[in-house]
Amino acid sequence: MNGTQGIKALIATQGILLLAACSTAVGPEMTVLPARIDYVCVSGRVLSVARTPDQRTAAVLVDGKEIRLVRADSAAQEKYTDGRYTLYLEGERAMLEDQITVIYGACTSPVPLPTYIRER
């Protein structure tokens, strides 16, 4: 092996090691939430959720009235609130509270949603 081949082999080996290190530095699996989804809840109720493209706000329908919510920090994948209503989105599951009362609970997506591994 000449000097050029040795350098190429070293670079290739370092590249493989770098890729291996990157593949181990991953976080939990995350669900790709669509901009609009109708979750099916207990007793067949439907929770309609529409999120803005930047995911800063979401709108839900409550008794035929649109309620706009702002994204808040949370351990859930996504949480939106207006001080009265709070929407939790976690993977294919959703829940809506009116103050401390769950008004739409045990809601799930009627179709499987795609997932990805979140990098740390």
C-alpha cells in the first residue's frame, strides 16, 4: 500500500467511526404530527386539531366553537393552552382539558402516524 492509499484508508476508517458514533447519539422516538388531525376519543367523540406550520399555535373545536391555543413548555411532545383550555399531544394520543376537567380524553389517531428518532 502506498502513502496515498494509506491516507484514503485512514480517512475511510475515521468516517465509519464517526457515523457509528452519530448513530448511537439518538433520543426517543418522536411522532410526526400532521398540521390537521381528527382524533377519535372515548364514546366516539372527535377532537379536531389544526396546528400552524410553525407549531406555535393550535386550534380545537369545542361545541362547534374554534378555540385558539398557544404552545407552552411541557414534558409532553406538544402542549397548547389559553389559560382555560389545555391540549396535550403525545404521539398518536391527545387530550383536551377545560381547566382541570378532561373534556376529550383517551383520544387516538384513527390512522398510524409516521415516527422518527430524535437526535440529541
